Amino acid sequence: MRTTIDSAGRVVIPRDLRMRLGLSGGDPVEILERDGHLEIGIVSSAMRLEGSEHGPVAVPEEDLPPLTEEIVRSTIERSRR
């Protein structure tokens, strides 16, 4: 997909891509320069491992929104493409 950089240096990620990737306004992204190309990546949530009676459990460093049925459904659909 093609987009433009505005005069303030901002890049608009097209809506179709944002929807497929589950991105919304305010989500952090990481921009890297590699071999003369820009790469925009989704920033994953920082996690730590804590022990439990059933073994290690990944616990997010910050509060995350609740996992909804809609999020699960859209994640499954994206993985099938």
C-alpha cells in the first residue's frame, strides 16, 4: 500500500492495515531503518515470568484491556489469512 508523509513528518497507516493488525489510535509502534528501508513494527507488551503451582506464567508489566470474544474472533480470522 502506498501512503504519504505529511509536513509534520507523520505517516498514516491505511485503515485496512490497521484493522487487520488490530491497531488503533495511540498504540505504540517501533520504526527501524534497515538497509535504506523503514520498518514499522507493533510494540509488544512487556512481560515477566512468575511462578505458579502449575508452572511459570507470563504476567504483563502494565494493565491491558480485557480479552473479549471479539478480540479472540478477529485474531483467529487474521491468523487464517
